[in-house]
Amino acid sequence: MSSARLRRVNREIADCANDTQSDVQVEMVDESPFHLIGTFPGPPNSPYEDGVFKVDIAVPEDQWTPVYTLKSTLMSLRSLLCSPEPNDPQDAEVAKHYMTDQASYEETAREWTRTYAQANTNTAGARGTDAARLAGVSPELAAEYINMGFPEDAVLATLRRLNVRGANVQNISKDEVVNELLRSQS
């Protein structure tokens, strides 16, 4: 099976390299065909359009199927960025954000794309980027609670957990947020 697996993976790597239409690329890590980095651009007309997304791929010895290729898997990931599935989410909190305030969700997606998915950056990180915006909450609102003496990480976690963002800000009282912050501190 090992030689068949090697031939198959090498063929798929070559297929990605020769296909100029799909916009997906695959590169070996440390010259291993079983550890790869897949790359694809964000879809146009989406909050992800200016990003370049990198996926760390480990090709398993057994749990794989010929139905999926490296290229089709990367293209499927890219299509999920175009058509989120909030009713079958990979992250329930992100799905909740999408369903309750799509404009805020899209702004957060754009910010994360600028921060984590730029073509010329090799390290992920939010250097110089406001943590509140990355959390998808209003920096001004977060500052109110931080100025009350609550730690920034607790404030951001609480605001996210209570979904205090976008139009939903009006539905959550400041007392509710303070009480939740006090509970989380005890």
C-alpha cells in the first residue's frame, strides 16, 4: 500500500502544479509527500477575497479514500468560504455570529483575513491589531468594561459568549455583562 500511496500522492501534487485554473497549490514540507501545505486564494466578492489561505495537510496511511483528491479537498474548503453552513457549523460561536449579525460577521472575517491570511506573512498574529475587533466586538464597548477594571481577556470572552455585538448589543444590558464578568472572576 505504501508504494501505491506514494504514487497517488505524487500524482496529485503534480496535478495541482499543472492546473493553472483551480488556483490551488500544494507544496511538500521537508521534501515529504505526506506532509504538505495547501494554498488557495480567498474567493472573490467575499470577506476573504484579499486573503491567501494555507492549510497544513498530513496524508494518513490508512484513513483516506480515492474519492477525495488534494485539489478537490482544497477547492471544497475554498467553496465553504463562499457558502457558510451555519446550520452545520465547524464552530458554533462563529455560526451564531453569522446568523445574528451577518454584517458584523463579514467585517470580522475581513479583519481576520487581513491579520492571518496575507500572502506575504509567514507568521500568524495580530500585531498592532485591536483584540476587540478580532473578537468581533466593539472596541469602544470593550473599553467601557476594561476601564471598570476587568481584565481585557475576560471582557472579550464574556462579550463573545453573550454575543454582545452588532444589533444584538441593544438586547444585552450592561448589568448583565457586569454580572457575568463578576461571576467569571469568582
